[in-house]
Amino acid sequence: MTTQTVQNEMLLTEARLSAPPADRLVRYHDVPALDSEKRQYREFVAVDLAHTAMLVETGIVSRPVGQSILKQLLRMRSMQAQDFPVDVHKGSFLLQVESYLFDAIGEDFAGRMHTGRSRIDQGATVRRLYDRNRMLDVMDRLNVFQAAIAKQAARHARTIMPGYTHMQHAQPWVFGHYLLSFSTRLHDSFDRLAQAYARVNRNPLGAVGLAGTSWPLNRERTTHLLGFDAVLENSKLGREAWYAAETIGALSFVMADLNDLATDLHLWSSIEFGLVESDDSYCSTSSIFPQKKNPAGLETIKKAAGGAVTWLGTALATFRAEGTGDQAMRDLPLIHTALQTTEDMLDLFAGVIETLIVHEDRMAALLSGSWCTSSNLADVIVRESGMSFRQVHHIVARLVRNCVKGNIKADRVTGAMLDAAAVETAGVALGLMDATVRDALDPQRFVETRVTTGSVAPAEVDRLLARAEAEREADGEWIVAARRKLAAAQSALDSAVAAIVE
């Protein structure tokens, strides 16, 4: 970035301010802002092309002037961002472009491009173009991650494991069913992003500084040429970045989804659980403990998710106490961090899930003799005896207490043991056969006898798999349609420019 300024060009600040920017202001404000804007180089050029084409079409700017401007903008579009000449003392990227055009075609022609717009609405439009493209990138990555989950869920659609509440065995579960619960959550997160996208994809160009303009701009035309879904109608809102806070909120939900899955898998990969294991390629080791295999991938995801908890609060705090008219309302750089972090962690987690090792034998071993089928035994007794569930709950709870005290596993329980517990708590014997009791306590039978929608029954797991696949396909089609609309807008913009230049 150069520090030399063309001597015969008046800087924007010189006309109003009596002193040049302090070196500290340049270092901590101007340079970071300009670096951020240069990442949006393509979007800056697109906005300038659309605005200039509209100015010519409406007769606000003459065709010869428009031709001169558009030719230079097309030349800019063919350049790489790093090759575009920048002088930090000239100010924001809008002013860098103006300076470039001044050198090429003169200020009298180049200065007309800014007719009917402000740096406020121009910058807001650029940011919305950039952010919507990055949102689509994240949503693409979300679908890739969903596909990895679905593949593992299909592989383990019949893999029975203990289900936990309060970190204790609760009921038999199916590992594929567990993974599919995240498919539902992630699909909801996709919907949140799609809803946020609809509000991001509104056109502020033409709102100008605050109250609109006397120039007869065709805002619908630039909306079409830039692929927006609608005009952001109230000119007061053209400068505001509430959409960025909403997007950050939706991204925070994605990170919460990732955190919960990573936390479970991290815990279950411990020696004490041993249910799953990260592939060596997603692990690290210790400099002192030779036996260590640390799940570095899962730990990285959890660490990133920890920071995501504050994203929305930070965004809202940025806007707080400003009313609706100050600088911070116009930009929220945190969105770039949130988008990048979410995309990166989705990518990393897809690799972890694709290579995840599932120890089915360990899951079966933990289920052997487990009391997690006790609720099913209670249901069987209710159906056989006609007693209330609460009465039967007491009986089965006492059975478990007696057997734990006597070191008797669930698969060794007899009808006589159940009768003893029933007499102790309810004063009656139930008379169930040993086979009936043991069948009720069998984890496989538990899974097979679930009948409710969304349960772990094999047919329901298969249905949930099919639904997850259909939702993922629909999400993918949504992205394709969004990108197709943007491609059509690009073609329309190219045609509009060509019609003027040629």
C-alpha cells in the first residue's frame, strides 16, 4: 500500500478538515478499513457497474460519459484485487476507485459516477453483496456436513447403544437415531440462515445518505442487475446493519449444534466410555504421556464454539446506546469472523465424522446387564396387571435397588425377584414368567417394540433417514436456485453494460 499522493488531486479530507489524518488514525482506522474493503473488490466493481448503467439508462448521465466510466470499470474487473493501486491517504475504497478513474478519464467524467449516491448506501450495498455470497458458501458447507452425518447414520441405523440423561443410562438408543437428531437441528439452522439471507438480500442502493435523493434513480433496475430480491424501501434503513446481527445469530445456532455433537463425541471417546474414537488423522499426541491420543479435531471445534456464544451479544452491544444514526450501525466486521469460523468448523467436523470409528462391541457390552430397559418392564407390567404406571414404577425401582445391592444384572432377573419387589412396595405378587421379565429387559426387544413416530424403531429410523435426505436435497436445491438467480443477474448486468459500451 503506497503512501504517495498525486499532488494535483484534492483529497476528500482537504476540502473540509484543516489537518491531515494522524499517523495513529491511519494505522488503526484507515488501513484496517481499507484492507477489509479490498476483500470486497469484486462487489465494489459490480455496484459501480450497476449504478453507472442505471444512470445512463435513466438519462442522468450521458452515454459518452457512461461509456468512459464503464470501460474503466470493466478494466478494473479484469484485474486482481492485489494489483489495484491503493494509496491509504486517499481514503476509503470508493475514493480509491474515484482516484483511479480520475487518472484514467479525468475528474469531470469520473466524478459523475457518484451522482445520486453516498458512500453510505454504496458501502452498504457492497457489504450485502459480499455477505450474501459468503452465506451461500457456509450453507454449502453445512450441506456437506449433513451428508457426512447421514452416511454415518445410515451405517449405524441398527447400532444399539445406551442412551443417557443426567449422564446415567436412561433407555436403549440407536447411534444412527442420535446422529439424525443433529440432522434435524442442522436443517433448522439452515432455515434460519435462509431466512436471514432473505433480509440480507435487499437493495439499499439509492437510499443515499439518509433521506433519498432528488435524482430520479431507478432503484428497481439496480435491484435486478445486482440480483437482490427486493428494494430496501425506507431510505433511513439503507445505512443500518441489523441484518448482520441476525446472520450472526443464525451462525451462532450452527456453532451450538456443532458444540453439542462435538462434546458428546469427545466424552464418548474417553477410555471410560469408549463408544467412539476419532481417526488418528484428526488426533494429536502428548509430549510427555506416550499413551495419549488426543481428539484434537473435536477440541478445536469446541473451542471455536465457545467464542461463538458471544457473537450475537457482541453484535447487539456494538449497536447499543447509539440510537440509529452512528457509524457502528453501518458495518459489523464481526460477521466476517463468524462466517469464516462457521465455514471452517463445518469443514473440519465433516472430516471427523467421515472417519469416525464407532465401537459397536463396546456399546453392546455396556447394554449387557444394563438397567436402561426398566421403563419397558414397567410398561409390560402395566399392560399385564392393569395397575397404574406410578404403582408399577415403585415396584420396578425397588427391583433395581434390590438387584444392584445383590450384584444381579438385568439379564439374570427372575419373576420371583420381581414378585419380591412387588410385595415389598405394593403388597401383591405379579406372577410374571422369567421369560416375560427378561424379554421386557432385553435392549434389542426394547428397540423393536417402539411404535411412536420419531422413535428408535427400525422402521422409524429408516423413515427419519429418508426425511433427512429429502431435507438435505431441498436445502441443496435452495442454494442452487439462489446461485442461479445471482448468475442471471450477472448476465443481465453484463448485457446492460455491453449495450452502453458497444
